[in-house]
Amino acid sequence: MKTYAQLPARYQSLIAATSGSLLLQTSRFDTQNYRSYLFAGPNRIIRAGGTLFDENEQALDGGSYVAGYLSYEFGKRLQGLGQRDLRNLPTPLAWFGVYPKVFGFDHSTGKFEGSPQTKF
């Protein structure tokens, strides 16, 4: 059975300490799921608003990478079910970072594809 390398702890610590960084880490290691993706040092942050999807598309069209999330409450809003006041939620309804590059970690080789900086 093939063994897969874990993302080095120093990168996990660096990600946790760097504002706006995002790690999409696989939890199912196999021949099809062996990469994790590190997004660091966003050029800007896009939050929920009327132009959310337009801004994401513009960033992608400009050659940037966009990574983030839509909250559960965001989905409720799209369905017209979110009637309560959403201004004081502990997390944004939507949050996306616009990144100049992405670093892929290949768990099958234990190496990054590309070279992430030690400081983002």
C-alpha cells in the first residue's frame, strides 16, 4: 500500500499565522486525491455583496486565483429564507481571497509543485 506524506508542520504553522491564507487539504489520500492547495498572500479580499460573483470573475479573467467559501447562511439568503439580521454574524456570509499564485502539495512525492516562500 502506498504511503502519502503529510504537509510539513512548518507550513501549517505559517498558514495559521498568516492572515488571508487558505489551505485546501485533501483528507482522502489515493491515486486521484493526492494534492492539497495552499493559497497565501492575497492581493485583496472579496466579501459578500452585490458584486461578489462579478468581482470573482474579473479576478479570474485577470489571471489570479480565487479561493474562499460561501456560508450556510449565504445559501439561505439565496433561497429567500434568511430573514433574520445578518449584519452581526461571527463570520462573513461569503469570503474569497484573490491570490497571485497557488502552491500544490503532492502528497505522493512529499513535495510542493512550485516553490512556496517561507514567508508569504
